[in-house]
Amino acid sequence: MQPPHTQRWDPAGYERNARFVSDLGTPVLELLAPRPGERILDLGCGDGALTERIAASGARATGVDASPEFIAAARARGLDAAVMDGRHLTFENAFDAVFSNAALHWMRDPDAVLAGVYRALVPGGRFVGEMGGHGNVAAIVVAVSAVLARRGLDAMQHSPWYFPTAQEYAAKLEAAGFGVDSIALHPRTTPLPTDMAGWLATFADSFFAPLTPQERALARDEVLALLRPVLCDSAGRWTADYVRLRFVGHRL
Ligand SMILES: C[S@@+](CC[C@H](N)C(=O)[O-])C[C@H]1O[C@@H](n2cnc3c(N)ncnc32)[C@H](O)[C@@H]1O
């Protein structure tokens, strides 16, 4: 089986550069509205920060993620968590709800993911999620593309992401057997707790995979130089141009 992605996740770097990802998951958790006793799967649970909040509601939370490092971190919180590729979920009629924050856009085969979520849910079970949507981190993608193009490389061939429109993802949900209760894009300019170098190191590794370590450092500096005028303010504070796709569906 192919590895799910070339992105390597480092829980310490994630804590430093990307804690905002789970912190900003609160509106999605509110949409999930977990109830005591419900069985809920957190798909792409990362280090389990949101799984822990689902469990705190009294629900029986299970986390799955492709990263063994993150699953170790989730288990260290005392959570029920397992290494599993979201494209090959093995659950059958096992959950009242599937939740996912900031993970589905990393799973490049959305139809396989949706088929597995459908099987994992009981009939009527809800699927509540947020992911990168169309136009997400567009400035960053353009800067990375320009820098790789200077080296004869097509960034899109190395992109780990899938950022659909609301219409496209709604059609996929319906084709997979879900009713769509709500789905919309939410532009969300996001202040970064560290800087763009930290963001690139945490999330954008796979774009630079074809380069040698020395070339990578140079390419990264070129990306930062292109982005500084548009995503860094005069006080040196960086933001990322996030656009999220948030949805609620249910298994028909
Ligand atoms: C940005 S993190 C979000 C983690 C967590 N949901 C949160 O809100 O902090 C994206 C997660 O998706 C996971 N992921 C990426 N591809 C995956 C796949 N094919 N199957 C399962 N998990 C995957 C990564 O390992 C990572 O933990």
C-alpha cells in the first residue's frame, strides 16, 4: 500500500506552530454537538486535542490518524486512538457520528474516504467536518509554485492537498449516500503563532521533497521573500490566507 502522504508530522512542531488548528475547531465541535453515550469517530484526529474535548462531553470518542507519532500523542492523553488510513477505514455501522477537523483535505482520494465514513456510520448517523476549501492558502500555493517553477518543477504534482468547492464536495457527499444539511466556504485569515517558516515546515514539506536539503533552504527563503509583502505586517506578524469548507451531512 502506498504511504498516505509524504508529509511527516512532528507533535512538538505542531504544538509550537499549529496549535491554532485545533483551537479554531470549536465551531465545528459546536456543530457536532456530541451527546453523552454517543459513539463518535474523530477522523484524522492528530494529537487528539479535539478528540479529548469530544470525550469530555460524555461521548465515547475514538480517534484514527495515519501518523503513528500523533496516535502516540493521542494515547498519551488517555484516548482510544488507532493508526488508520482514512482512505481505508475498517469500521462497519460502528458510530453515531463521524467528526473531522482540518484533515480531509490531506486525504487525496475523497471518494474512498467518503465510502469508508458511510460504512462506519449507522443509518442516520451524522458526518460533521471542516477542511481546507477552494482557495485555501492560495497566496502560499502561488508563491511555492513560482519558486518550484524556477527549478522546472510543477508544484501541483507535489501538492498533498485537495481543496474542493462547496458544490463539488456536496456532490461527492450525495454520490456517497449522504444527505447534505449544510455546506459553505468560510474565509478565515489566520494569525500564525510563530511565522511562515514554521508554517511551511509544519505543513508544506512535501512540495520541497524533490529538492536537496541545501536547495530546500534556498527555495524556502525565496517563498518567504515572495510572501512577506502580502502576509507579514509591518510589526513582523504573519498570517495565513485560510479558506475552510465546513459541512454537516448524515448517512441516508
Ligand atoms: C492539520 S492535522 C489536523 C489534526 C487534528 N484533527 C486537529 O484538529 O488538530 C491533519 C491530520 O490529518 C492526518 N492525515 C493526513 N492524511 C491522512 C490519511 N490518509 N488518513 C488518516 N489521517 C490522515 C494527519 O496525520 C494529521 O494528523
